[in-house]
Amino acid sequence: MIKPKYIRTSDNCIILFSGAMNHSDFKHLNPVSAGFISIGVDKDGNPDCECYGKSVSLELESDEKDSMKAKMQIFGNMY
């Protein structure tokens, strides 16, 4: 299974993309953190996501703030 990836740009935009692509394909966007993202539901059945891991090609790690930024961007006012 191919894991979805993400980057966070310097203006806090979360960009999701296929795990078949390389993080370095998005280097021109000047990412400040990068890794993988898991999207699903929490124990209460609410939509949820978690950013984790790191990008080897960009030498960047995920940031603990990335998950909340992704939730706000993807799910909107729920968070």
C-alpha cells in the first residue's frame, strides 16, 4: 500500500500528494516540514488525520503542529 505524503510550506499550507511521488518534487515550494499523513476516523467516528515521519529526499521531519494544521485545512471548522 502506498502511503499518502504531505509537505507544509512556509505560509502553513498543507499539500497532500500520492506516495508514488517524491517529497523532493515539491522542493520549489520551499517546504518547512514533510512526512506522511494518515486520514481516517477517530474512536468517536469523527474525521481525523495525523502527520508523522520524515522526508528523506528533503531531509525534513514532520512537526507536531502539522496534524492540527492539516485537520483545519481538510475538515474546516470542525477543528
